[in-house]
Amino acid sequence: MTFARWACCLAALSLPLQAGENWPQFRGPGHAGVSTEAALPTRWSKAENVKWVVDVPGNGWSSPIVWKDTVYVTTAISPGAFKAPSPGIYGNDYIAELRAQGLPPEEIMKRVRARDNEAPGEIGGDLEWRLYGLDVRTGAVRFAQTFHKGQPFGGRHRKNTYASETPATDGERIYVYLGNVGLFAFTMAGEPVWSHPVEPKPTYLDFGTSSSPTVHEGRVYYLHDNQESGYFAALDAKTGKELWRTPRDFTGKLMRTTFTTPFVWKNSLRTELVTLGPQTVISYGLDGKELWRFEGVSMVGAPTPVASGDRLVVGCGSPSEAVRPLVVFKPGASGNVSLKEGEEQNAFALWRQFRGGSYITSPLVHDGRVYVLYDQGFFGAYELETGKQLYKARFPEGVPTFSASPWAHGGLIFNLAEDGTTYVVKAGDAFEVVAANPLGEMSLATPALAHGSLFLRTASKLYRIGG
């Protein structure tokens, strides 16, 4: 199967490539989700401000990344149809309905899994994983590299995919991580360089994997949290050699699988590797040794931390949990820096909003404020230094749920809903929606921003918007 290009991309063939920053990983430079480019688009639709659009074969919620004149994206291709996702939070309503029917727990779990999960045997054969490289100017395919074939080790939640991990690049190589398969390195032209196998392990309720790799100063960092024996590891970016592996022991916790991406925090004192775990934030040194931990966060570790200088922002929490905090940390911590009962701050936890964290989306820091896009359709803003809540408001009635993380540029915050509509909010101390940009197809992938354009992935397509 090949990419089918729309006619609108042909008009771009004669145009010079615009200058702009690279977008090398999930949420771009520093995992920040912020761009300083002046010419980025603010309004679009399927018929407006689209430079090109291409069909993407297969299934994947990995984000596109951009380096110079190439867009990179991964996908998993099945010989049969994948179980289709649907928008919304998959809560406990269905379980309550089944319990009301008097069904035993075993039958309830069977029916829930039949509705929400896809087992390997349901996909009709082996999967084929591909890395695509596309021309930034035209969307033309430069290469389509198949790098793994076979049956997946476990299943997936139907809202997840078998290609949800976003690639990363340092400009020398492209690094692709498949959570229960391995890490793969390619040249910038898509040729294989090395691979590093990862022993497959069961994930919580067979939900699958989605933690992306992080590249920093010649190393590739990845998490392999699972229900049996998780760890955090560093590989040499040039050779794939394992430099260290640190076990992550979450014994006794119901959910030991996480979906977060490791975050490199360069503060005024040192460089740290910050990770979310079940009910725990753990920071490591570049040698893989634990520096500090903070307990008392959500059971679900999905969002990626973010920082602004010496302020580290961590938020997480599923709607079904009472504990879903948003916490800001200062550098220099060691040991266990958890808040004691009755505390809302200490020497290293600057402040906490007890129910300020989001479920899947990652927080955003922009111009002294922390913005949180809540999966259920709310949006909040907090002062970075004090934790003061500026507002928490609901998007207009009928706005669906969110999974993609927000991004910012030009004094605006952009929020991509699961139905493919991006709601634009004015940055500041008051909630004001200034635009709604529909694409008419489900989207859970966080876009890339580069070359004066937005590279946005929907369920079946990749758009270049603006530029």
C-alpha cells in the first residue's frame, strides 16, 4: 500500500523550502509543545489553509516529527481490519450496567475486554511496522522502511494502537521504539543502523504500550514499565549498546504499566531524567541512579512532565481517581520528598493542586502560566510560581474529549479534540475560545510544528497546514 497524494500538494512543488525549527520528538524541543515561529497557522479546515494532505496506511497514534526537509511518521499495517476506536473516556458506566444485570465478575471482565480490547488473534495475521519519510514541501514519499513483522506480543485497548510511540531524532539518526519489541535506529534516509531487542512483558489489562524514546547528548533513554519487571535504560545512540539499566520496582501496586515518556530536565543545578510511575514521580541522574522520588500522584502514569527553567511541572490522574494532582518542583531534591499529610508544599514541592492533573494529555507551560487540557472537555490555567488557579472552564457544549496534548504559539493555546477539531484559546488569565478548526476525522496524535506549518495526523491522513 502506498501513500495517495491529493492534488493540492502539487502546487507546492515549485515553492522554496521555508526556514523553521526542527521538531525532533514528541512535543518538540524540550518536550515543551511551544514554538516561537511567527508564521504558524491559526485557522484551517479540510478546504482552507492546507498545503498538502496524504493518506497514511495502517494504524498509529504516534506523532509526526520533522527534521530539516523531511517528515517522519510510523504506522502498523494489518492484513485485516483493526478494531475501530471511538472518542470518549472509557469509564465504569458499562461495568455498572453489567453489574446491575447480576452478572458474575468473570463475565463482566470478559464482556468489557470484548468491547474495549483487541487481542492479537483478532487482527488476521502478522503486523507490518513501517517508518515513512516524506518531503516537507510536497508530502511525496522519500522512503517507506519496513522494520518489523510479526504478531504483537499482547493486545491493545482499541483507543491505543500498535504504533503509538513517537520517534525521536538527534539529526544523525531516527530512533523508533516499539514497547514490547525493541528499539530501532535508522539513518536520516531510513536505512537501518542498529536494533536493540526488548523482552516482551504483559501490560495492565492488555492495554498495550505508548511510551516514546528520548534522545539527549548521545544517548537514547526508554522506559519499559509493565506488570512483571519494569526498568529504565540508556543506550548509546551511535551503536545501540546498553549503557545502564535501572529496575523499577512497583511491587504491590495494582497498575505497574506506564505510558509516559522520560523527560530531560536541565535546571541550574544539574540535568535530571524525570519519569512518572504508578503513584510515584522518580528522577534519575545521567548515570541511572535515583535522585529523588515523590509519592502521592495518580495510579495512571500517562502524561509527560514539562519544565520552564528551574520549575518542573508534573500532572496526572484518571477521572475515576480521587488523587489526580498537578505539582511543581524546584531543583536540588534528594531522597523521598513526598508531602506529608496536611501539606501542600515543602522544600522541593513548590505547590500542589490536588485535582489539577489530566489523564492522558501533558501540561503546557507558557509565559508564566501552566495550562492543563483535561480529557473530559475542561481547560485550566494556573500561575507557575504560586499555583493560583486562574480559571477552570468547560469548552462549549458538544465539544468531545481530548487525548492530544496542547501546543502554543503566537499568544494562543491550541487544543486538538478527538473528533479532529482544534479549539484555539487565547493565552492569559481568562478563558476565551477564539476559533474552532475542524478536519472531520478522529485524531489522538499531538501535531508537529516546523517550517511555518502544522503537521497534523488524523486516523487516516497526515496534513501539512499553513506555510
